[in-house]
Amino acid sequence: MSLSSRLGGGLVALGCVGLFGCAAHESPQVTVQQASASLQKVKDDADVLRSAPRDVIRASESLSRAERLASYWGTRDDVAQYAYLSQRYSEIAREHTQLVLNKEKLARQDLERQRLQLALRESKLNSVQQQGKALEEQFVSMATTETDRGLVLTLGDVLFDSGEADLKPSANRMILKLVQFLQLNPKRVVRIEGYTDNTGDSEFNLELSKDRAQTVADTLVDLGIDEKRLQVQGYGDQYPVEANASERGRAMNRRVEIVFSDEKGVLGAAR
Amino acid sequence: MRIQAFIAVAALLALAGCASDPAPSEQLRLTEQAVDQARAVGATDDVAEMKLASDKLAAALAANGSQSYRQARLLAEQAELDARLAEAKVLTEKSQQQLTQVNTRIVRLHKQLGEVQ
């Protein structure tokens, strides 16, 4: 190595350390090789070329600059810089591609969801028609009452089996009515409150009450109600409407209550 | 006075060959914009790239303040892309969550349809 080149290298190193202590610590050649490998990977990916061509071009331009500068003396920082930028553009290209792919998939899945929603609504309507009016009496426990909490619809125990959170098919009619009501009143929101009787320990009851309320909410969402309009709350065995002493009283206490907001979407405070 | 200034400039030139770099105001503006935009879509310092971006932007502003314009520019350029990568990652993550959610609903709908029929 000649004296002058050694001196030159020394000066460059001094400049690097003194004024720019933040460049990559690996040698620039390694950084360039890494950037080049990353770029090659995204270039080989047809999805990336289709979804993020601009990022690939920028990665490619930055890499060429790094490679060109690497043949000069005293450009160590710039080589590292452009290799870094190229690397970043490749990574950004990859993320943008994933985003585009996800969005395409989301659009397809959303169509599928709508199709299933319609099918479900139709089949629920059919089953309601089949059940006919004989079921009418079963809904005596379902009544809307004006309370200090606002308008409240009570779904009685008849809609759930004891200890279960799944809705029985007999709930279809009421759920459809509720969906229809919410569609006709798009500004109203509801709070879905679950309650149980006092059988079993209170922690289990709290979970069960939440699960029941959530089931009702999920079904409403499945039928096309925006979940932003639904709040879900479990109260366990609190706030009984009847004494838990008799089976009749316990049945009355196993319920889900739907609290409606006013027409402007203002909901009363939770209990 | 003027001679002192000349010597200071000459010393900088000799050491780094970069004193001719102008203040990277436009790049700093771009970087700040990219960082703000990443924050706006919900990138926090928990995202590694976002932390890098905010740290480098702070360092770039400090370097700019002490007239190390070249260092300020290099840092700001890196921070801009760090922020853009952080933003892209957050958006991808969000779309992934939406996808999971809609898939859950589809599974639930299939289950319900199976029960009704």
C-alpha cells in the first residue's frame, strides 16, 4: 500500500469517526451486499412488482448509487447511506405488497360475509314462518318496558338453555324483530345486558351472563348490525327482577335485557 | 474576525469535505411529515422502526442546530424511511387484524347456517 493511499484512508476514517458517528458499523461492502440481496428477493416476487413498483424502483436506484460510489475513495458514509436507503425501500415494498394483498383478500371475504348474512337472514325468516303463531305465547316474557334506564326489551330464559350461552332457535323471531328495529332506527345504539339466577358461584354466573349477552350481540352483527352500535355487559346474578326463591323467580332472573338509546344515539349510563 | 471565520470553514472542509452541504431544511420537513404521518396511523415507539425514526430525527435536528448539515441530512434521510416503514408495518398489521375478524365472522355464520338448516 502506498503512503498516499494509506494517508487518504486515514483521513477518510478520521472524517467518518469525527463527523458521522452513526453510519453502519459493518463494512459498506457488506451493507451493499445485504441491500442487493433484499432487492433481488423483492424483484423475484411478482406480487411486489405488481403492488409496489415505485418502491422497487427507488430501492434499485439507491442501490446503484451505493454501488457506483463504492468504487471511489472517501465515500464510505455515502455508500452505507444509499445501501441503507435501498434496504429500507425493499422492506417498504414488501410491507406495501402485503397490505395490498390483505386488502384484496378483505374485499373478497367481505363479499362472502355479506352473502352468508343474507342467507342466514333468509333461513331465519323461513324458520320463523314454519314455527308459526304457536310460539307467540313463548314470548310473553319478551316485553318492552319504559324504565329509568330508558326503553328496555327483556329476552327471557326461554331463549337459552340452563347453563348454556347459545341462543335457541326460538330466539330467531325476536332477534329478527330487533334487527328490523335497529335497521329502521339507524341512529339508535343498544346496550346488551346479561343476567343469571343465583344458582352456582357468582364468578361463573358473571361469565355466563357476559357470554349470553355476547351471543345476542354476535347474532345481531351476523345479521348486519354494525358492532359499533352494540355494547355488551354482564351483571351475573345482580339486579334480580324476582326473588330467587322459586323456580319461576329464577327463570325470570335468567335473562338478557336490551337497553335502547334515544333516537339521537344517547344511551343511559350503565348500572 | 473574518480570518477566524475563514479558518473555521477551512478546518471543517479539511476534516470532512462536507462543509459545503447546505442546511437540509427540505429533508427535515419531509422527515417530520413522515414521522407525523406514521404517528397518525398509530405507530408508537413500540414499533422498532418508529423508535429509530424518532431518535434519528431528534439527532438530525440537533446536528442541524450545531450546523453539522451533512450529518443532519444523512440522519434525516434515514429517519424518513424508518418512519415510512413503521407506517407501512402498522397499516399491514391493522389489515391483518381486519382479515382475522372477518374470517371469524365467516366461520360463525357458517356455524349458524348449519344449525338453522
